[in-house]
Amino acid sequence: MAFVLQQLINALALGSIYALMAIGLAIIFGILRLINFAHGELLMIGPFFVLVLTLVGVPFGLAVPIAVVLAGIVGIIMERLAYRPLRGAPDVSLLLTSLGVSIFLQNITIMFFGGQSRAFSGPAFLDQRLPVMQNVGISTIDVVIFATAMVLVTLFSLFVTRTMLGISMRASAENLLAAQLIGINIGRVIMVAFIIGGGMASVAGILYGMRIGKIDPLLGFIPLLKAFVATVIGGFGSIPGAVLGAYVLGFLEILLAGSLPSGFTAYRDAIIFALLIVVLLVRPQGILGSGETERV
């Protein structure tokens, strides 16, 4: 029971990080039909902004919101300079551009900080363990990760269902041309989507960096791939599907890590990507996705 409870806590924390990443991917794909491979770099720059701010004397509690805002600004710049000029271009052009933006941001970070990992930690209380039962303790950082994800997902749900801008975003995701024809400012909607996606990714990066205790210029690569798998499992373009897929992936990853023999643990990611292939073969639209129909 103690082992199961500990693995459950780990799965919730890991799934929460994937969920924050997957929401940003799903938002941008829903509106622009763009798989933004530079989204992982928005996760990476969040903790690096925090690192720089704390080095110049900014308190950690203030550095985090500033870093989130800066990551949102980077998202805006990314959209304005790289994606907006290609709006209406073939999907493959946007895809290749996102790869180029990803490589550019990675190399800029390497130029300033080098390619080696750097230690990254939050306040000391995050390293404490909260006793739950005998032989079981919950890491404070895991509680913070799960609570932060729940708060942000709830706030985002309220935003897209209770505000005019959020409803405009949902309409744009449903049919971008129709939304434009009825007077929705598409440019503003896309800009807000990149701000929200960049902010959530940076929060995920800060939490992820504190959990593993280090950051590097390639920090966002693996979480991006996992978030991509999560969105495919849940249904690409579906926000609830992305969140559900993230937690399914988190539970599956922890289940494999805890149940596989030690000699097969290294194949955990291979099994997860094999699951992705199975999902694409059996239900290409994902768990909560819906197949698109085309009228002629």
C-alpha cells in the first residue's frame, strides 16, 4: 500500500507537468493547426529566466512571475516574427519553421549559458517531505506541482468558458475563417494563445527544474515529446483530452518504472511511444477527439 501510494503521488506530479505543456500545444494546434516544436524551448527558458533574475538579486518568489511574463513575451515574439508571416502557408512550412525556432532558441541559450547542466532549486521548504503514513512521505515539491497545475487548469477552463476572449478562442479553434468573418480579431486571439501557452510552459519548466534539481538548454526536449504523446492520446486540439492524456501518460510512465524488471526500465520510453503508434492505429482522433468530416 505504501509503495502504491508513493507511485500515485509521483504519477500525479509527472502528469501535472505534462498537462501544463500539453495545454499550450493543444491551444496552438487548435487555432493554427501548428505542431509547435519550439514549445519545449518555452519550458526551458522559464527556469533560465528565474536563474538570471535570482543571480542579480531578485527574490525567488518575485523572479518566478517575472519569468512567466517574460516567457509569454517570448511567445508573442515567436508568433510575430516566425509564424505570422507564414499564416496561410502549407502546414509543412509552419512545422519546419517551428523546428528552426526551436534550434535557434537552444543555441542562443548555449551561447549565453554553455551546454552544461546548472543546479536549480527553489526555496528550502520544497525539499521537505510531508509524512502521510508509515514509510510514506510526500515531497513538498510534488504537492506544489499538482496544486499549481490544478489551479492553472481551473483558471484556464474559466477563461475559455466565461470570458469573451476565451469564447473567441474556442470559436477560432472550431473554424478560423468563420470566426474571422463574424468579426473576431484573429490576430489578438492567436497572440493570447501564445501568451497562455508560453506562460504555462514556463511554469512547467520551473517546477520540472526544481523537481530534478538541474536545468540545461535541452531541458524542454523530452517533456515536449511526452506532451505531444499526451495530446495525441487525449485528442489533438482538445484541451480536456490533452489534460486527460497527460495524466494517463504520467500514470503509465510511473507504472512501467515501478513494475518493469530493472533490466528493462531503460525501455520505458520505447513502450510509451509504441503505445502512441497503437493509439494512432486504433483511434487516430484520440480518447476525446472527434473525427473531422468534410462536406463537398
